[in-house]
Amino acid sequence: MSQGEARPASESVGTVIVAGAANLAIAIAKLIAGVISGSAAMLSEAAHSVADTTTEVLLYQALRRGARPADQRRPFGYGKENYVWAFFAAMFTFVAGAGFAVTHGVTTILVHEHSGDYLVSYIVLAVSFVIESISLARALRQVRSESRRWRTTPRRFLRLTADTTVKAVFLEDSAALIGLLLAGAGVGLSHATGDEVWDGVASILIGLLLLTVAGILAANNLSLLVGRAVPERVRHEIEQELTGLPEVERIDTLMTMQLGPDDILVAAKVDFSDEATGAAIEATADEAERRLTERYPEIRYVFLDPTRSLPGATGRARHTQAAPDPRSDDRPDRP
């Protein structure tokens, strides 16, 4: 068994702090602009930034609590707490951000009045776009760095990663830029036409955008809380490493689980050679641990069960993970 001490990912912490500071400053500016201009889209964007700021606080809490080392009560560590707090963050975005934006947009369409100046909205939107772009650029750098380390594409890394913090920050910053464009379009059309319905429509669209992001993050965190296996390509490489060990005839069962963003458990029923001695099996188990942790430092626990194969079993390994859909990009022969 391999067990390393849990630790917060410093790059993820930095990404969360930068995003949180940016969102807090933007939220205050948007709120002031929304109150002065009376724009529903601006107030919805303020709610959007408040939701994002609260999300960053919850994600920071997730990183801090999830990084606690394993103890007697939690022998596999606290990694799954990352997903609990990240799920709370997604729910807050769903309720506070999206709920306010949709409700206020509908109210604006029904009341149909504007009470302030447009200029301040344009200024705040432009400044906010620059700040959000800086925050997104940092998140994107981390995504590209992590995807290179896992030898995959940034898009596929975002889809399959167990690091919910970087995924949340990237999606929220992307949604923030889209929301700013929607708010700008709504304010501009209302200014040009004198019809506040466009401002209300923009507010509703911002709310729907937040609903989409919250739904994606909530579903991702739920799957990790339930217990998700590693991606198929990684599982395939783990199997290859194990079957390439001396004294190993085949792998009868291979199970993996993401215990946290940087914690992977590997358990396998291994059919060793009939001639293998106890000492040889121990040496092979040590070599398995060395190879797997060298290739994937995130693998913290390795359990090998030297169980003979069942009567009538063939040479093909039996896995608890389903074979990948041939139409998907999650195949062993793809990066």
C-alpha cells in the first residue's frame, strides 16, 4: 500500500484566490453601477459576481479541508470533502445567482422602466471584462499545464479531471465573460431602442447561463462523491503496468477510485504464476507500487490480492469498469 500525506495544491489555491479577489472587486463595481443605472442586466451581473465570489470562498474551504492528512477515523484521507464543498458552491450559484437573475429579468420586462444613466454601466462592463479575462487566463494556464502533465488535451482534461476547483474557476470565469457580453448587449439595445425589454431578456439569459454552469458542476461533483473511477485511458495504462510485472499471469479484476483531486486508489485481483514464491509475490507487489506511483504520483493506495482465477476463466481480464463507447473520445488509444 502506498500512502502519502494529503496536501493542498498550491497552484489551485492561487487560481482560486485570484478569481475570488477579482470577483469581489467586480461585484462591488457592478452593484454600484446597477443601482445608479437601474439596469436589470447589471444587477444580475452583480448577483453573478457575488455568487462567484462565494463560490471561490467555498472552493478555498474545499482545498483546505480536503488536504488534511489521513487519520484513524479517515484512513483514506479527506479528499472527498473537496466535492462536498464544491457541490455547495454549485448549489449557491444555482439558487442565489441564477434565481435572482431570472426573477429580476422577468420583473424588468413586466415593469418596463429605466431609472438611471447608461454610461456607468458601459464603463463597469469594460473594466470587468478586462479583470475577468486576467482571471480566466490564469485558470487556462493551469488547465494547459495539467493537461500536458496527464498527456491529454485541455478539453478532455476539463471533462475528466477530478480537480473540481480548477474546473469550477475555468467554467465560472468563462461564464462571467459571456455574461458580460450578454449584459452589454442588453444595456446597449435598451439604450438604442429605449425599450427596457432587452435589459430584462439579457438578465434572464444570464440566469440561464448560471443555471447551466451550476448544473454541470453539481453533476460532476455528485459523480465524484458517489465514487468515480479514473478515466479509461489511465485505467488501461495501470492494467498494462500490472500485467507487465514479473510473476503476473493476468489481472482478473481491476478497480480504481478517485478519493480526491490528488488521491487515487487502485485495487486488483492478480493471478500470479503457480511457481511464484511468497518472496517473489512480495517483491512483485513492491515493484507494482513503485511503477504506478512513479507514473502517476496521484496514486496513493495500491492493493494487490493474490487470488487465483475462477474455474473456467479465460485469459481476458474482467473489469468493473465498462468498456468505452467507440463513439466517444475516452478510449485507451487516444491521449
